[in-house]
Amino acid sequence: MTDEDAIRNTIARFCQHLDSRRFVEWTETFTQDGTFNALHGRAAILKMIQGGELATKPDLRRQHAVTNSIIEVDGDTATATSDLAMYDRYGDGPVTVQTGRYYDRLARQSNGEWLFTERRLEWFG
Amino acid sequence: MNDVPSVRKLLALYCQLLDDRRYEEWSQLFADDAIWSLGGHDHRGPAGTKAFMDQLLRDRPQRRTKHLNTNILIELDGSEGRVTSDYAMLAREPEDAPWRPVAFGRYEDRVVRRADGSRWQFAERRLVQA
């Protein structure tokens, strides 16, 4: 598996854990002191998501569909930008879509895994 | 040898051939004893999966679909592997209606490399509706 393959897996894990409401596993796609938007560290990121829509609205089904990833590896660090289409559905209601872009920095860990040191999401209005 | 691109190709072919209604070629993406599980029913091997799609086309000839496959997580071990990924399905029915997102969910796959080494196939694909 190449570095780029491993980074794609990390980007996929972020989405799958989050949408399956595995919030602790989701925070583990960040380094211990990783940053998500204005939040620093896994503990702060976990606290935010535990108050968010996925945690508080059980009838919400959501998919973060991430695509168009551009990945640049430089030794043990990497940058990535990806596009997001986020699908939501409440009960049997209509599927709605919002879009955005992720700007990422990642670092290789001692076990070979790549984790986010910084992840920033900008919504497209 | 890096098998990951071959597995990505398998997943992309599933979507493209299905949406293009090329069911004969699409069904060959499944191993002979493969299980394709959706809606609580299992369909087995190329013959079983093709029969299901042929019937669906007879039932809804005016429906067109576009499967968008993202968030692909690939974990291979030798000639086997586990893959999970997400799909969103757009549809138009009748064929001149606008495209709308109608469903999304997750694929949970077991993939195998054919004994002759030529390509990867699905041993199991399970659709889990979100």
C-alpha cells in the first residue's frame, strides 16, 4: 500500500466512523493534538461532535461523501484537499445535499498510519 | 505488486456497468459463488445477480440511475480483502425527469483475487441502507 493509498483510507475512515456515529474512533483519525477548524485536540473535538446533530438527532441519516482528493506527500507529512457532498435524510423525507471542501495536513505515525494534524472544512455558502 | 488500483477499478466498474445497463459484463464482477445481499435477499454468483437486474429493468424500464461511490476504505491481505465504501444513488424516472438523489448507504465487501491473478472480484457485497 502506498502512502497515498493509506491517506485515502484515513479520509474514508473519517467519513465512515462519523456517519456511523462511532465518535471516539472518529476522533482517532486526528493526532492527539490535532486541529479541526478552531478546535484543538481529540478531547475538544469529541466534545463538539457529542453536541452535534448526529449525536442529538437519532432520526437523521447522513453521509459525508468525499471525492476529488488531491494528495501531496512530502516525506512524513502530506497535504490534501477534497470536495464534500453531504447528504441528509430525516426518516422517509427527501434527501438534501450541502457541499464544501476540506483542507488537510496529515502526518505519518510510527505504526505507518496517517492521521490528520489539521483539518479545515469550508462550506460552499 | 500493488493491488489497490485493481480493487478501485472493480468498484468503479460496478457503478459504471450497472448504470449503463451492461448487466452481462457487470455480473462477471462477482465470483462464481459470490453473494450480493440487498434488501434482506441474497443473490448468488453472476447468474443470480444478472437475473435480479434483468427483472428490475423489466419492472422499471423508464428509470435511469447514477451510482456515486466514495469514502473507499481498502484493507487487503494477500489474495483477499475487506472493503467498505459509501454510495449515493441519483435517479430519474421517467428518463427525461431531472436527476434527484434518492438513496444513500454503505457497501460492505469481501474481495478476492482470481486464482489466475488476472483481476479482483466480489466474493460478497452487502448493501446497508443509511
